[in-house]
Amino acid sequence: MEALQLPAAPSYMDILLQGGGRFMDALRECEDCGWELSLATLQKHASLTWAELLCLITAALLWTSLRSATTRWIFQPFAHWCQLHPKEASKVPESAWKLLFYTISWSYSFYLLFFTEYNFFHDPSSSFHGWKSGVQVPRDIALVYLIQGSFYAHSTYATLYMDSWRKDSVVMILHHLVTFILITFSYAFRYHNIGILVLFLHDINDIQLEFTKLNVYFKTRGGKYHKVNDFISDAGCVTFGMSWFWFRLFWFPQKVLYATCYSSLESNPNIPFYFFFNSLLFVLTLMNIYWFLYIVMFVMKVLTGQIQEVNDVREYDDGENQNIEVPAKNNNNRHKDNLSNGQSNSNGCVKKKRI
């Protein structure tokens, strides 16, 4: 039996010339695009029942309740048991909650893409083969959409009322809204195959991010400085930046954008809401580039000596950071508050995210 021949992966030039070119050609040909056509297309092709919306809202409320319960009964007691500084202890529940969720959600996406019949990672263009509006979504994929859609609905609320406010919190809210719209509409229009790939390529970075943040918090627990957590946080920062580039800035355009801009029209010339979905995916790409620039600036500060270690300094006010006492580390000055002239440095390893 001959081995299955998969199509060659497109280069960045292919993405620009073929994917971008097809997008611009379709835009120029769309002479009668407008609200009336959009509403007619929505009514004709979108399929989302009231029961599904009710499940989505209910699940979002359950996420909020579950986070409050785990914070109160598990994460906060554990942080206090480890004798963390109060400021660090207050940040542990948020990172621990997100680490738990993204580890489970990404693992399930990984299972679907590599241990089932779905071949969307190796052949993204197959995501649009045989597409039909209103087709029944497989239960395993529908479960992913329910979990992820409700979680991002919860996350929009959580960023405002439960998470620590950060310099990029406004961008985070925009990210959550874009992601929620993409998840909801891609399910309604039955673009769920490519949606699984989008989630897979984004969630892995969140696992590394939150794990690294937790090690930053735990390296000064119990009034002592722990070298193991310090090493893990340093290594985690490096791998986080590398995986961010590989998954979100290399594989995401190569596999997702090329498939949605070019392959989708090859399989279905009249595929509905082509511009809407691709525009949101481009916005998501721009946000990925925005956060990657944070990471690059952080690494440059470390290399030039402006920042001497991975530290979580961008989440709180300047005055609060200046009054924190940190245990000495082998009587050297490496672990110190990374503030200068009353201004807080932006740490690209601490909150750079996400789909």
C-alpha cells in the first residue's frame, strides 16, 4: 500500500502571494457586499439553536463558579501553606486556574488531531473538503466548542472583575471577544474543523506562560530563595518565546491563514462569510505579533543587563513593587526589584497571550 502523500507546506511567500492575493481578488469582486447580503447569508447558512446558546451561557456561569470555588478552597490555601509573600500568593490562583484549564483543553485538542481520524494538522486544506452549511458537528468537536466558547465568554468577564489589571488588559479583552466571536460563528457556519486547529496552535503557549509565572511566584516561598524554581522560570521564558514564534507566527499563518484565505475558496468558491472570518483571523495575527514584540523587548533587556532575571513586575503599581522585600540569593544582587526611576518594566514573559 502506498503511503499517503500530503500536500507540501506553503512558504511565507505562498501565503502572501496566493493566500493574500486570493483575499484581495475576492474583495474586489465583492461588488454587492453589505448588510443586506450579510443578513441573508447569516439566515441561510448559520445554524445555532437556542438550546445550544443556553448550554453556552450555562457553561460560562459554571466556569465562573468553579474558578471561585477552586480559588477559595484549593489555590489560596495552597499558596498560604507554601508561605508565599502576600503579593505573590494573591497572584497564584489566577495562574493556577488558567494552567489547569489550558492543560486539559490543549491535551484534548492534541488527542483529536493526532490520535483520531482527523487529519487537519497535517493537511489543513482538508478542513474545508465537503463543507456544507448546517451539517451535524461531531460530538467530540462539539464538546471542544462548548468548553472553549463558554470559557472565553467567562474570561471576558474575568478579565474585568477577577483578574489582576495589567498594561495589556484592554488588548486581552479584545482578544477574548475576537476569540469568542470566532468560536461561536465558526461553529454556526460549520467551520469547526479549522477551528480545532486554531485552538491547538494557541493553547500550548498559555500552558507555558502560566507554568512559568507560577515558578516566578514560588521561587521566594517560605522566606528562602529556591534555585530550582528560578532555573525553571528562566528556561520557561526561553521556551515560551520560541514556541510563541513557532506555533503562532509560523504554523498559524502556514496552516490556518493559508487554508482559510486560499484553500477554502478552492474547495468552496462561494463559501459564506469569507471576509468576516479571515478579517478576525488577521486581527488575531496582529495581536500575536503585538505580544511577540513584548517578548523580544524583554529578551533584549535581559541580554543588555537592564533586567537581570525573570520577574513579575508588570502587574502592579510602581509604589507597591518598590516596598517588597525579597530574600537574598547567595548574597548577590541578582534578585532585586527591577524598577528604575519610578517606572515599571514590561515583562513579556508574564502575560503574553492568547486564542
